[in-house]
Amino acid sequence: MDQRTKKIETVLAEDRQFHPPEAFSRQAHIPSMEEYAKLYKKSIHNPVSFWESVANELVWFQKWDKALEESEAPFYKWFVNGKTNISYNCLDRHLDSALRNKAAIIWEGEAGDQRTLTYSQLHKQVCRFANVLKKLGIGRGDRVAIYLPMVPELVISTLACARLGAVHSVIFAGFSAEAIRDRVLDCEAKLVITADGGWRRGNILPLKNIVDEAIQDCACVKHIIVVKRGENDPFPCHMKEGRDYWYHDIIDGVSAECAAVPMDSEAMLFLLYTSGTTGKPKGIIHTTGGYMVYTYITAKYVFDLKPQDVYWCTADIGWVTGHSYTVYGPLTNAATVLIYEGAPNWPDKGRFWKMVEEHAVTIFYTAPTAIRSFMKWGDEWPNKYNLSSLRLLGTVGESINPEAWIWYHQTIGKGRCPIVDTWWQTETGGIMLTPLPGATSTKPGSATLPFFGIEAAVLSEEGKEAEAGILAICRPWPGMLRGIYGDSQRYKQTYWSKWPGKYFPGDGAKKDKDGYYWILGRIDDVVNIAGHRIGTAELESVFVEHESVAEAGVIGIDHEIKGQCLVCFISLKEGRQATESLAEELKEWIAKKIGRFAMPEKIIFAADLPKTRSGKIMRRLLRDIASGRALGNVTTLADANVVEQLKKKYEED
Ligand code: ATP
Ligand code: MG
């Protein structure tokens, strides 16, 4: 094993293949592999004409001079001097046709309350709220922080900001006061939009109180707008005279006419902080034109959106997936989007499937972590409901363990629905590697092939093509980030300095004989055992193949002889006992499936693993625990108790 080239080995042998059902392909936007190959080739050979033709499907107030400006790379510009407005393209563009009376949003609260907004109604709401923001002095370039539960006002707020050219920064409702303070100060937000409360598992989170605490030291914040959601709120919501306004009061009687401001293609649209899986979150900048074009076309082709679809992406809008594939991508396509406020296990573990049945959901997009929870809870929950409306399933956020993929395919999709495993990042703005459901044969655990216009590669540290190594994106694309807020050097350094002219996403990958990509996890997470460099995602998938295991988090810690050895945090399926003998069995399982060299040093059973708000396992915290270090940045943890308990358990073991 050559240490210098730092080659990554792969251990997962997955050779099952699933072809798109014929009936699906027949009606699909991209109906065959030939069609994909033809269009892909075109998009790579003549990217300017490809991207211009996509951009022409949308409305521009002024046409661009140049599709791509590369002279100041990596500070690329797209659709230079074009003027548009993404809120206009999500709303106004659909109002002249029958689409105006089509449902844009079907919303369901945790308690079961429902609201439907047609495109015309959503347009009115957005215009009215944009007028409110204007009245409070918000205009082009001003930053607005949004800390709302998953209610329609969250979508309305983002679109109202976009309408005026204000920059939104959505903060996941559930983040602490500290996380809000960091984000508000970083971008000097002038206004915060929040709610008195948000529902989660039958309880109310006192969002406004958390905002009050957060902004004590934020002189930049001039106003707070508060959506009433807590109903018989148990937490007194203090409203500061002249600074705070109830949403329903301030919007009352306001005009529903508000022209969308023509925005420069490169004007900032939003800021969003990454999940913080590998470290402190970064404030990622996205701009208007390129992001709009990219989310529009990826949503259309990857989800094969059709007029009659009811599309449900379960991601919170506080995460990039919610931005691109709940709000902007689907709405620019005039889709009907289902939005749900609460937890998947409230009032019971069948909630999602009940909603799929009731709303006749056709497209369902979620994360591997959620799928593993569903598996853990048992098949009886989905089996209680009629899921026959579903025609397409999707996943994003982490590599999906092949076992979880198969379960998703059979138990949810009944073997009938293609699965799109979509690889992308906050930074990429939209989906980069993905099957196209009517064209691509899928392999469980592989994000398959690049989207149109995306040139990907697997490279060694030195930039040579490798079978397994580091994922690279070899040219700019319209949806790409334009920087890290307030730190352009860090942008260049983090993403564009590993290999000349190529984007470095930080993930390990392998490419198989069919050219399919398999994400091996973060480069930071690669373990080195007795000279074998292995991505943790594969090791975890081998654990998940075991009938007792629901979820696994694997890390390497220093070992005198092997260099590193494996410490494995395992959460079991419901009803399984965490015994000494099961720990031994799991060690043998790895030894048998991968090789004796990989035999885990330690198995730690855990009720839950530390995860980010977007559901990713935080291996850096597992490493901190295992090496007895103080815990690193924990502001993006979903549940701080999990890591504290695990730390205690580890120290006792
Ligand atoms: P930070 O950059 O602050 O550490 P983060 O990378 O977790 O946070 P996101 O932008 O939400 O923040 O996550 C993007 C990452 O998620 C990708 O780099 C990749 O590691 C992982 N990922 C997303 N989708 C997939 C997928 N389909 N397959 C494998 N990995 C995926
Ligand atoms: Mg990242």
C-alpha cells in the first residue's frame, strides 16, 4: 500500500442494479440513457449554449451579456448584467395561465391543521409582506434573518425578501440563542422574522424568547416581526414597543401590489450556514440568476416534475435542501409542494405515511437518517397506509447504506418507484450527482452520474485520475456558491486551491466501471488501519447490513501498531439487546466482511448518535469523545444531550 499517494481503498461490494420501470421512462422528461448521454455531451461541449437555453425558459427583465465570466476565477460570474427576480419567476410567471389557481403550497401543522395557498394567493401574501418589509426600511442588499418553524410564512418571508432584493439568512428554528447571535452578527441583519412558538412533538418551542436572548448584543437588529403560531402560548411573548410587531397586525390592510425589483444576476440572494458536520459553520453566499437557473432545471429533471405531482421534500427550510427543493426549484416549476411543520413520529410513527396517503403524494424526498429511523421503527407503520400514489423517491444528506436503500425501495416504493440518490452541498446550490429517474439504472448506495453541465472526477491528492480518491468538480456551474460571507480568501483557499481550476468539495469518492460515483464520506473521516485507508461511510454500511443494527458511526483512533483502529458507535433496531455477545458478533461481522485487519477495537452501543440538525452523523464529536478531548463546536447539534450521554457512557466503559 503506497502511503505517499494516500490512496483510498473500497470495501463495499454492491452489485445490485435497478432499471427504471418502463412506464416511468415513457412519461419522463429524460426518458432514456441515450437521451441523457446526448444532452450531457451537449452540455459539456457547449456549456454556454446549454445554460443559455435553460435560462431562456425563465423570465429576465434584461438579457445577460455573457453567460459565464471566468476572467477573475474562482470568482466566476453567471449571466453577466442580466436582470431578473426569482420571486417573479416563482410566482408572477405562473399567474397568466390556469396555474394561478393551482395549489402552490399545501401545508399541514403538527396538530393536523391545514392551509392551502394557490399560486395567486401565495403571490398576494408575498406582495403584502414585501410591502411590510419595505415600510420597515428593508430594501436591496439588506440582510434579514428568518427564524421560523415550517409554516407558510417561512416561504412567504423568503420570497418577500427576494422580491425586494433583500438577502435572507434562514436559521433553523431550534438552534440556540448562541447560534442565532453568531449568524445575525456575522451578516449584520437589520430585521428578524420569528414566531411566538413552533410545535415539535406536541410541545411549543418559545422562538421569540430565544430571539430576544440572542439579539441582546446585536445592535444591528432594528425590528422583529412575530408570527402568531403558539396559540395559547404558555410562554409570555414580550413585545418591545416600536421594535417588535405581530405579523398579522402589521400586514393588516397592506396593499397586495408590489412589483418585483429587477435584480442583477450576481446580486446576493441568500446566505446560508453549512451544517457544521466538519467544523464551525461557514456563511455560504448564493446569488440570483445562476442559482435560479440551476435549481429550476435540476428540480425539473431530477424529480421529473409534472403538473399533476404532489411533491414533498421533508427537509427543513433551515437547510439548503429546503431552500433549493422546497422553495425555489419546485416553485419556479409551478409544482404543488407539501410542507409539514412537525416531527415524523407525532402523534405516532406512521405520521409521514398517513400524510402521503391523505395528500396523495407522488414524489417524496428525504434523508438517509430519516430512512434508518423508519426502518428502526418497523414496517408496520408504513404498511398501515396506502402509498400507491408515490411514483418517485429521493434521498440526500449522506451516503445511503445499501440496506436502507433496499428497504426504501421495497417497503415505501413497493419496488415500483425509482430512487434518486442526490449528492450535493450547501455550496453547490443544487444537485450535482444524481440518477435521472426515467433514464439511469440505479445501484443502491451510488449517486450515479453527473447532472447536465457538471464535469466530475475522482482524483488523487496530486490531481491524477484515480479509481478511489477525492471527488472533484472540474468546472464552474451556475448554482455554485459565490463566496463565504466576509471572507473571500477563505473561499478561494477552502474550495479552489487543491488543484488548479477545480472545485474541492471535501468528500471521498470512487468511480466504478460504469462511471458511477460512490461517495465514501468526508476526506476528514477516512480512517487508516494498518495501512488501509477506508472511508467511514462504507464501514458503516457494512454494519447496517447486520440484522440488529439500525445505525453506525465509525471513527479511527490512534493505535500503536495499526496506526489507527476502529471505534464503532452502534445504535440497535427496536427490541434488540445491547449485550457483550452481540458486540463480539459485530466485531466478527466486520472481520468476516472486510478482513481481520479491520476488526473493531471497540463497539459502543448508543441509543442515538450525535447528529447535526440536518441529520448527519457528527464523527468529529465521536472522535473528540474517543480521544478524551473537549467537544468542538456543538451549536449545530440536533440534541446536545445525546453527545453528553455518549461521552459519559464512553468514559464509564
Ligand atoms: P460543514 O461543511 O460545515 O462541515 P456539511 O458539509 O455537513 O457541513 P452540508 O452542505 O449540509 O453541510 O452537507 C453537504 C455534505 O453532505 C456533502 O459534502 C456530503 O458529504 C454529504 N452528502 C450530501 N448528499 C449526499 C449523498 N447523496 N451521498 C453522500 N453524501 C452526501
Ligand atoms: Mg461541507
